[in-house]
Amino acid sequence: MVESKLPDVGVSIFSQMTLLAQQTGAINLAQGFPDYDPPLALREALARHALASGSHQYAPMPGLLRLRQAIAAQAARLQPGAPPPDAETEVTITAGATEALYSVLAAVVRPGDEVIILEPAYDLYGPAVRLQGGVPRYVRLPAPDFRPDWEAVRAAVSPRTRLIMVNSPHNPSGAVFSEADWAALASLVEGTEVLVLSDEVYEHLVFDEVAPRSARQHPALRARSFVVSSFGKTYHATGWKVGYCLAPPALTAELRRVHQFVTFAVSTPTQHALADVLEADPTDAHARGLAGFYQAKRDEFAGLLAGAGWDLRPVPGGYFQLAGYAQFSQLGDRAFAEELARSWGVAVVPVSAFYHDGYDVGLVRFCFAKGPATLQAAARRLARPPALEAG
């Protein structure tokens, strides 16, 4: 019998709720993926390269140079104040942001090292730290706005702290770091050897005329940060599993030491297709348009649920809506999420799943990265609680 390295970890809540949606016929607003296709130009580019000769063998381990150059050029345009990353030594293509996050942790976290994780947090963070022999140190983001309490973070730093993990725009809350937040983080790690892993997969989805900010735009953070992003989120192509990591040369070298033994290389025709669309978009019209595209969906979904009894929380970024349900039920959030799928016909994720200890703040998470028909159908179900109808 093999002794599990993660005995307390089961199938992810996202898979569980998606399976429940399939079993019950519920509309799936749980797992964070769109129900519409990537842009036509990207799909056509993939078709070209999938059929072309010369696109079917291993890509270089760090990624196709032309794609890394296109990423570096876009970063230079969209991250004012930060020098462009060097395509050769500071950009690495990974099998999704998930592999980037895992490979960074495997590269720099040693047994006994402590990693500060701000909760609620994506469910990969803690288990991936533990698999390296590291020790997660959890700091709760105060509800209801989930903005960091930097004094609480500072209090969690110890001589064994190796890394601080941050995520902006934040999943699940949508909270967005301000320039002051980045400055506070920089002040906190000043004079230490603590590294930063900045999960920025929703980097372009910042709403209400607020300019996106990256860890790379703060000089002190840029020198010690791994910045992770995802083409899956940017191009509505989560199934393609292509992400990337930007980091200074010394950190990139350590990341690549691990990356070469995790996946070695990412799909060659897919990388060519992504390079095609980036090179053909020198004004970054697609990336710059994402904020408006998703803000409209945020506002549409909120409008559809207006007056329906849900306590909708502000959404500064990302593509998730948190909602309180106290008017409908006193169940814990996991039990309510199951009831919502079985009786209301809508699958969601309970926010307690984003806490290592199941802490329950009475919120569930909807994904609004869906087409109008899906959002409208879900809203009709969410506006007619079965228990209230029966009464």
C-alpha cells in the first residue's frame, strides 16, 4: 500500500461541481471556463499550423522564440514603467499557468521552507507547496472586500519564509491590487531574501477604468518575482493549456531546470498559432478589449439577478461573481452549493473550498464567462428559489 503524500486532498471542487452539473443537468457556472470559442483568427492559425509541415516536433524547451519575443513585446506595451523582459532569458512557455505555478514552487521551495498564501486561494497553492516539503502559512484576506491586511502578512513572515504567493485580479473574489498594495508588498520584503510568486492569469480583466498593475511594474518586486499568466484566460482557450512565466534571468534559470523535467515543451502548433495572433495585433486590441468585454458580462449578470434576493459583492476584476445567499438558506456554503445544483439547476463553487480549513463566509462563486443565453437561463433559475415557490 502506497502512503499518500496528500492524504487529505481529494478531487478538486471544480471537478466535483462540474460532475454534479453533468449528473443533474444543472447549468455549469462553477468551473472557470467560457462556453464560447476562441477568436476565429486564433482557431484558423492553429488549423494552419496543425496541417503545416515543420510544426509537429518538439518546440524548444523554453518555448518558441517567436512566441517569447511576441510576449516580451506585448509586456513592454502593456506594463508601462517596466523594461521589456528579455525573450531569451526571462520568458518561459509552460503547459498552462498550473504548470508554471507548480514548477516555480518545485524550483525554489525546499523542505521546511515556509510559503505565505493569502486565502481564499486557488486550490493548487497549498498542496503544491506541501509536495515540495514546504510549509504553507495562511493569512486570511478580510471579507467582504478581500483586500490584503499587510500587517497581518508582515506578522506571518519568519526567518524560514521563502516565498509569498499573491493573485491579482483575485480568484475567487475579483479583488485587484492597487499601486499601494504592490508598494506595501515591496516594503514588506525589502531587506529579505523572500521571493514573490504573482499569479496574474486575469491580468487584462480589470474593470471600471482602473489600469491593470503587475508585480513587474514595481522595481523592487520585479527583481524577485515570478509573474505567471495564461493564454487560456486571455483567448478563451482554457483547454489549450498554454501559459507563461516572466522572471529575472537567475530565477528563470531555476524555473527551467524543473520545467524541462515536468513537460519539457508545450504543443508546437499551438505556440505558432499564438505567436501569429500576437504578431498580427501590434496595438493589443484583443487584450485591451477584454476589460470591456467582461465588464459587460459582469453587469449583465448582475442586472439579471437584480431584486432576486442575492447579495452580490463588487467585482473589480476577473470573471467571477461572489454572492451571499442568506435570504434563501442557512445551510453551509458547500451544502447550499449542492442544493443549488440539484434543486435550482445551477452549479456554483462554495467559497469555503478556497480555504485550507474549509472556513465558511457564506458565499458562493458564479462564473460569468458565459454567453448571453447561458447567463439568461441561469438567471431565470436563480430568480425562482424552489423553496420559496413551494411556500
